[in-house]
Amino acid sequence: MKHTRSKYSVGDMVIVNLGMIDPDFGQEICGWVGTVENCRFIPDAGYIYTVRWSDETLEKNSVLKVSCNELGLDFETMQLLERDLSLYLSVRGKRFIRECLALPRRDRALSYAGFVFC
């Protein structure tokens, strides 16, 4: 069976969509931000992503850490379906930002994605 290409790539930063509830604790996790570590296709479910939460997300939700530790669950990562996520920052976007910041300030203001403005 042929399936479509995954929406997100390893290294992309994603954000959890509005209304998403943690299945283990029933807490809303919308707005949590993390980086895609792994992606795999599961028939009848679609793509599932392993997301490693950002340091900021982990700090804001430290109360859950205790509950996860008590149940032996990993607090720093979660498996989520593609429909539960939105792109926050792509690998390509991160590379572009790094390249722009490496330019001298004047050149940075005049270049965008390889285009130079006069």
C-alpha cells in the first residue's frame, strides 16, 4: 500500500494543536513545543511522531514530571499523530535563520532566501 509523504521531518519544531489532551493524565497539552525525533507510518492511523519537548515546555509543566516518574513514563518525549501537530519551525527555516545571522548586519538586511534586494 502506498502512503503519502510525512508532513514533518526529523528536526522540525512542532506545536501541539488546540484541544489536544494527554491520554495518560487528561491534561490539555495544546501549545506544547518540541522537536520531531522520529517519524513512522502506521497503517490505519497514519504518521506518528516522537516529539522531544523543548526545555521551556518541560519547565512550564514540571508538575507532570512527578506523575510520569511515579508511573514510569518518559516525561521528555511523547508519541503524537500528525493531525495533533502543527509546524512551529522547520529544519529549513532554522538553517535559513542561522545563515542570515552569520551574515554581516548590512548584508542580513538585504538578503532573503538567496535573493538580494536593491
